[in-house]
Amino acid sequence: MTTKTIFMAAAAVLAFSTAAPMSAQAQTVRVAIDAARPGPVVDRNIFGQFAEHLGYGIYGGVWVGPDSPIPNVRGMRTDVVTALKALKVPNVRWPGGCFADEYHWRDGIGPASERKPGINANWGDAVEPNTFGTHEFMDFVNQIGTEAYLSVNVGSGTVKEASDWLGYMTSPTTTALGKERAANGHPEPYKVKYLGIGNEAWGCGGSMTPEFYADQMKLYARYVRNFNPAQKGPEAMKRIAVGPDGAKTEYTEAVMKAWKDKTWAWDLEGLSLHNYTVGGWPPHLPSTGFGEADYATLIKETLGMDNLIATHGAIMDKYDPEKKVALVVDEWGAWLAPAPGTNPGFLIQQNTMRDAVLAAVNINIFARHADRVRMANIAQMVNVLQAMILTDGPKMVLTPTYHVFRMYTPFQDATFLPAAYDAGTYTAGGVTLPRVDAAAVKTKDGQVWLAVTNIDPNKPAEIVPEVAGRRARAATGEVLTAPNVNSHNTFDAPNTVAPKPISAQARGGQLTLRLPPKSVTVVRLDF
Ligand code: AHR
């Protein structure tokens, strides 16, 4: 359902409802949840992560090596692994990004003495030691309990190199590649659930015309095979092609047309969309110390994701009305100016209450488009762009975005429920936004969960959830808010932006949730 239809439906709902008295400044918003018209499943994969060899995203952030004084399991930092497990991360995209199209997997296998250091030309010309390679990534995947989403090198690699990589990872030990994997310590074939066929082929991934890419993509979709016997049937590897760069539609058209005309010899299961919230390229807006106008501008841009998905979704519908191919938003999030004093090639930025609002608004948009958007990956997991976690040597801090992802875990694989409401408006710096943004789901065991973001940084909101035909008697969950939209957590003050419990009981037959300004709330409704 688009924002517009939500508002239209909400207007109708309001016409029949009696407005509750407003407290001091709060606006009362009745959220009418239609449990009788369940929508599609909100695929848990929309909560995916992206971990690129970029700055401290892997080295320092995930991998410290087995000999590090920082507590680790086989080189993986224990604090980071523990924190990520709580997010129930559904998949991790690796090794890039732009890095993927210059990654040669053979440089990162075998004993330490055989690893081949190179230059990470995309990201600050840092030395890439290749100590974190295929086996380390798969160990990390297993440690946090997630699925692997491997991006293969289309830009500077070959079909054979990519095909050998998957052969190495998934073949039985009766083959030469399987034997080699076993000799490197892993006789069992690895499970590779998702395969990305290149990255941003329109940009850092080769500056290819859409038609040239589509031809390349067919070769990779055919020959990069997964031989793991456990991946036959429903567990079969899903292939994701490069798709649009933001609003540009050429790749959407070309790849979807190729898919429609495909032969028996190849297939695709996903089309990637990359879109960052930037505030104008090159990224220049500060990640801390900003004012309300910058806040409103970035949230407005974030809300544009809805239209973007609708645009590409309409093109996909033309070629694929049955929605077999998923739209995979595998790079999204805020891309801001590098934190002062940091290497600009390392894309280090702070993460504030604004990022929390931005994340929640995006997740709600993905949930509303759950029929087509079945996977998404925030950029990026640790220490890069809109990260979940920041580290500095042995220190670690969880960001406001981390808290939003954890609070939303009940949404994973739950069924979308239409929610109609009159959001009202909030204006700052000449930018007008809906004051609140809400989404509801029903879990497999029948619980109804409601997520509401109060975008307005100045006024509280009173939310009255109304589930047709049922009377909610209580709500219980968590609320994330902060003193300011630019409040953030630091290693010295890690809990400035931290979730707190929230609950409400119905009075006089009405349940009212009082939400603070600039807040994200996720609650279970009890009946
Ligand atoms: O996430 C940082 C970079 O942004 C990725 O490497 C690239 O795919 C995109 O342009």
C-alpha cells in the first residue's frame, strides 16, 4: 500500500471515529489495523546486513585474528558476534560492494603464509591482507547464525573464476575443488544461499551498458553453480542481478526484459536496487551536530524510497506480473560526511537518533512493499556508513540503528497487516513530512505487533491502535528516543540512545500509547 492510499484510507477511518481528547501538545492518531485483510509475509531477509572489505568494516570490526588480546573465537570478535546474534541477522552480503568486483577469492584461502596481500583500490588504497577470506567469512556466518550472500566478481573477474569459487565452496570432496576445500579444513560443502552477480555494473562494477551487463549476467546465472546436495529444492541458491541505481530505470528494463525472454538454461530470483539517503552527492552532511532542517531534509529523502520501489516495481510487474523476481534493496541507509579526523576512504560516520528514525521509516516502507521487496541489506554492518556497531580497538558501542533492528525482530517473517491513519504533518526548514509513520504485522503464533515512528522532534504523539473486531486491552514493547535528533552513543556514553520498556493499559475501552517526540516504538498488542 502506498503512503497516499494509507492517507486516503485514513481519512475515511477518521470520518467514522470519535477523536480522543488531545493532551497538551500531543496529536492523537488512530491507527486502524485491518487484521481481516492480511497482506504478504514480511520476509526476514529485509533485515539483511552488508559487510564489505572497507575501512574497519571487516578488519578491526569483525576480524581481529586468533592471536588478538581482544576476546575472539577463531579470530572473530566475541562482543560483535554476541551483539549481532541478538539481531537475528537473516543474511550477510560479502565481500562488497565495489570491493567485490576486484576480489579474487584464491588470494584468501589456504594457510596464513599463502594469503596474498593486495591493495584495496576502492577504499583508501589500504593494504588488503586477505587474512579474512572464504573460510573466515563462512565461520563468521555460522557464528552469528545467518545465511551467506556472496557477491561474485563480474567486473575484473571471469565466469570461470566465479564458477570455481562456488565449485570450491559447494562441491563434494570427490572433486578436485572439493578436495582442496577439505584440505583447507572444511570437508563439508558450504551452504551459499544467495549469489550476487556483480555489483553496481553501471558504476564501479564495470560501467557497463545495461545490455552488455544483461549478456554477462546470463553467463554467470548459468555457469556459477551450487553443487551442495542440501541445496536442492527450497534451499536452492537464489541469484540476484545488478539492477537500478536509485531512480534510473535502464537496468530495471534491460534485466527484466532479458529475464522475460530467458531460455530454460538460466534464471534469476532477484534484482538489486541501490539507494542511499545522502542529501546531495558527494556526501557532505555532518553525521552529528546538525540542525532540525537537515533532519527534516534527510527524512524527506528517506521517504522517497516508497516512490522508488513503486517505480521499479511497476516496471518489474510489466515483465513479471507474478512477482517471481524479488526487488532486493541490497544497499540502503544514510551516507554522510566522514567523521572529522578519519580516513575519508573508510566511510566512518556517527549514528544518531536521526539514523534510528531513518531506519524505521525504511523498514516500514519495505514492509508495505513486502510483495516485491523480499530482501534488503543496510550499508553497512560494522564501522562503515549507517552501521549497527562501532568499534575502536577493544571498545564497542551499539548505535541507535542497532536498537531499531533489534526492536523490529518480531517483524521477521510475520504477515503484513494494512494500517490506516491520518499522519498529520510536521514542517521544518520549509520541508513538510508526515508526523508519524506506522506499520503492523501478525506473527506466526498470532501476536499483533505495531511499530510507530514519531518523526516530529518537538511534539509527542498519542497513538490509539484499533484492530477491527477486536479490543486491544494492553500494549507492551520498547521505545527508543533521545534528548535530541543528533544525540548519539559514544564509547564513554554508550546509552544516550537506548531502548526503554513501554506499556499501556486500555481505559474506558480505549488503548492509548503516549510516544515521545523523535521516537521509534515497537509494541505487542494484547487482546
Ligand atoms: O557501501 C559503499 C559503496 O557504495 C559500495 O561499495 C558500493 O556498491 C556503493 O557505491
